[in-house]
Amino acid sequence: MKTLTVSLGERSYPIYIGSRVLESGELLSRHLSSSQVMVVTNETVAPLYLDRVRQSLDGKQTAEVVLPDGESYKSIESAMVIFDELLVRKFSRDASLIALGGGVIGDLVGFAAACYQRGVPFIQIPTTLLAQVDSSVGGKTAVNHPRGKNMIGAFYQPQCVLADTSTLDTLADREFSAGLAEVIKYGLIRDFEFFVWLEANLEMLLGRDADALTYAIERSCINKAEVVAEDERESGVRATLNLGHTFGHAIETGMGYGSYLHGEAVAIGICQAADLSRRLGWLDTDSVERIISLLRRARLPVMPPADLDVDRYLDLMAVDKKNVAGKLRLILLEKIGRATLPMAVDLELLRATLSEYDGRG
């Protein structure tokens, strides 16, 4: 088992990475001071892993909420289901929540924990690759709004993250590839050596080789933890973690939550950010091709949906947390391994990318 630390002073917490860490009841109970514990999961994950968590909670007053699976359920309505159950069970402000699932469950449960009685502890148990390498780490919690993704939320850190790599054995191939988009992102924004390693080892990852997978998760979490420790509330460098996300969120919102998986939309957004970086004279064509090739090899889409015209795309992108005073700001690439801080972009260049972007091979 690997143990990393997200260093945030008195709010620091560990990330445990390893096969079958869920079977260590001691590891989970170490971070549960409350006798009241609610586990929130979904209909896909519950039959697979809920019993393992139950066994680790013996002797505690427990409750469970099992939600439908899907991005469309990352909503205020789902948060109300959690709040209703907490209140019916008379759970106090000393209660703890456990998020057992992917990014939707993690974000939703973190948001509920931040809100219930003005804040109760929670633990992340991510069961998808995307959640293990990205969304479970760093304390970003949110629900979606029909007009914008993740627009209602809070920064709220967990007590710990338990990333059990064995849960990825049951992950569908499409979900697994979606997680690889966030893995590749770390190489692009700040870790060129990791990008080169991914180019050389992608087939091993797709084959779910245990050693390669553990290394990729650990390296991704190290990158995420370092950025969060430096800039917890996204006033500077943490914004670079959103490479491709403004484009991607527009796709998710415009096409309907769940039509594209988050990682799929981000992969397309990364290609568009690379194309715009090329138009600004930063990336050369070979670098753009190199990025797109790796995403294609990861079995990710690289073409934006034809259903979004340029004006609709721009309208959706305008609803983004990085924008200031109505001006659209994007994370772009100065080179592979170095991202920019949010910067205002030339609207005509952006229109060119949105209207003419062709995947560049």
C-alpha cells in the first residue's frame, strides 16, 4: 500500500492507494470518530462493494443511501435525498458520511457533508479511475445545475481517501478510458516525464497491469496533492488542473449530463485547448499530433460533437468559474508539461478552433 499526504496544515489528510485496502477495517475506522455513519453509493457500486464497507462499520449506527447511477443524478434533488435520510435518522453534527463510488458520488457526498449542520466529516472511497486520480482528492465538491456543471458547491476536504485499486477490476472499459483522460492531463500540465512514461506504457494501463496502474494512480495523486497544497482554493496554479475542462463542461451541459462521460468531454477539450495553443504559436503541429495520438490510443474521443454550433459553444463556455468580469479565460499549453494560468483568449482564434477544429488527424 502507498500512502500520500495532502498537506493543508491541520486539515491535512492521507491518501491510501493499494489493492484491497477496503478489506482493512482498521484503516477505515482510524478516520471515523463518530458512532453515526452514513454510506452513500449508487445502484451499480452497491452490489459490488457495500458489504465490504458494512463489515468495517460493525458496532456503529449506520444508514445507507443508494442512488441511481449517472451524471444526471449529481443534483440538488439527490442532495436532498441524503439530507432527508440524515434528518429522519436524527444524525447529529458528529456524524460522518462515506462516499462509495465514482466522481458523481464523491462530489455529491462531499457537497452534502459540507452543508449538513454546517459541516460534518466525510471519507472518500473512489471506485473509478477518474475518481481515484482526480475528483476524490482536493476537496472540490459540487452538484450540477441545468445551466452549468459544478456551479453549486464548496471547497471541503475529506478525512482521508481510500483508493482500492482492486475496485477497478469491475470498471467498464469506457469508464476506465474516461479516467485515463485525467491521468494524461497531469503529464500535459506539469509532468513531462510522466507524459513520456504514459506514451511508453499506455497498453499496459489499458490491460490493467497492476504495477503500471498503481504507479499511474500514485503519480497522478502526487501531482494533484502538490497543486492542492500550494493553492487549495484555486486562486492561482490549481486552475491549471482544469485543462480542457471549460470546453468539456460545455459539451456535458450542452449535450445533456451523461451523454458524454466527464473524461470523454475533457479529452475533447484537451484537443481543442492544444489546437488553440498551436494557433497562439506555443505548440507546434507535432506536439498537437502527439497529444491527440495518446488520447486516441487511450480509446477516447478527440472530435467535438457536431450538434454544438460555435455560438452555442461560446454561450455555454461563458458559464465557467475561471471567467472574470464576463471575459472568457482558458487554461492552455505553453508546451507539453507546462500549462498557463487562466488567460483571456482572442475570440477570433477561439472561434477558429471551435469552427474548424478537425481533430488534426
